[in-house]
Amino acid sequence: MEDITRLSVNLTSFKYPDGTVALSNISLRVNKGDFIGILGSNGSGKTTLLKVMDGLLKDIQGEVHLDGINIKRLSPKEIYKKMGLIFQNPDEQLFAPTVFEDVAFGPMNMGLDEKEVSLRVNEALRAVEMDSFAGKAINSLSYGQKKRVCIAGLLSMGHEILLLDEPTAGLDPMAEYKMMNLLMNLNREKGVTIVMATHSVELVPLFLNKLYILSKGTIVRGGTPEEVFTAPEEMSNVKLRLPAIAELIYKLKHEDKLPFDKIPLTIGEARREIIKIYQTVK
């Protein structure tokens, strides 16, 4: 099937009011059904880039297109019918007393009738596995549950593109894995296109199909995780590192001269490569 471009960014620069250049020479494309990561260290410009993509920051040198239309020509309502941004801290977006009321706020303001609002809210809460919490008070939820409610709020408005700023930040390892599985299911089963800003290199090869590395406000590399993760030195230059398993195999290959054909990015891939070498030398 031919790729359908939903969102494209061709940005020469974006400056803050004080003249500081926050982003420069950004070129990326988001196709329908993509699960994309924007990987960068703190201060690399990830949040600013997401705000540009969402149309919150429009004073840019360059263009952002949503379904082929310059985002500057679209009203906020036209943008939010299709795409929404979830901030790193869920408390910045949750304000209603209960889960149901918060998720219902968007569809209600779209002018939908009560029955349609209820259907959308219930479906969105089921999608994020929070349907049993509909009547719960927002302030009684865990941090991870609040993040799920934020996602449900966008899904209830029919959002087909989610922009997520560090969705796993502040979560313990189990909650982090559950969040990524939730996003993967939304992507693969519901067809939701996802762009996720993160600095967690361990998550990328497990879930994402495309990756951009952002350093000092500029995209320095893009492609599949296998194409982007190459050598520890290159990652160190942008204040990142390889996934732990990849760094181990890289050292075994280049320092201990073990004959690995490739540098695996996941435990499963590493296991297969190690077994292959073991069977060769046995």
C-alpha cells in the first residue's frame, strides 16, 4: 500500500522571543500508521518541535503541513479534530473532577449530543484500559493512570495523530512497559499514528518503526532504529548512548573480536546472534 503522508515538517528555524534559535534545519515526514520516536537528551528541543508540529508555535521560518494543508491556514479546531499533543506532566491537562467528565470535555465542546459523547468516552476509556475508572476522581489516580486519561481525552475527540512528550517519564519500569504496550496497541490495532519524544534509548527498538535523533535543535540522523543506532562514539556526540544490549555486543565485536554479523538492539536478537556464534565455534 502506498504511504500516505499525514504530517510533514520543513523548518529552516524557530527562534524564541529573546532571539535564541531553538530549532533549525528540521525535515521530517510522518506517514499514516507510523510510530515515530524523536530521541534527544534534555534540552535538545524535543518539546519545542512537538509544539511546532501541533501548531501551538506558528512563528516559524518554514512550513508544517497536516494532510497537505499548511497548518498556519488551519484553525485550532480544525487541527484538533485530527491531532493532539499530550504534555509530559498530565496534571497540566487534567482539570475536571472525574475521569468521565475530563474525557467528555473535548467531545462536548465539539457540539456532539449526550449519547455520542457517552459512546466516545466509553470507547476511549476502553482503548486505554481505564473504563472501570470512569467515575473515579482525577486526584485519586496514579501518575500513569493520569497519562492514560490524557490519551483517552484525545481519542474521544477522534484524534488520529497523537504527539506525546515523554509519555513514560516518571513511571516505574513496569508502568513504563505497560504504557509502551498501550501505545503499540493503539498504533497497530486502532491505526493511531504516533510521534513520541523520548530520551529512553531502551524503548526505541522494541516499539518504534522510525527514529529521528535531535541534537541542539537539529535532526542529525533519521531512519529505522537499526539504521540510526550505529556506534557508541556517534551516540555520545549527541549526549545519548546505545541500548545496553547493543553496547555490550558492540564491545564484544570490536574489542573482543567475536564474529557478530550485526549489532542487535534487543535481547531476542542478541540471543539469536550469540547462539549462531556458539554453534559455529562448538
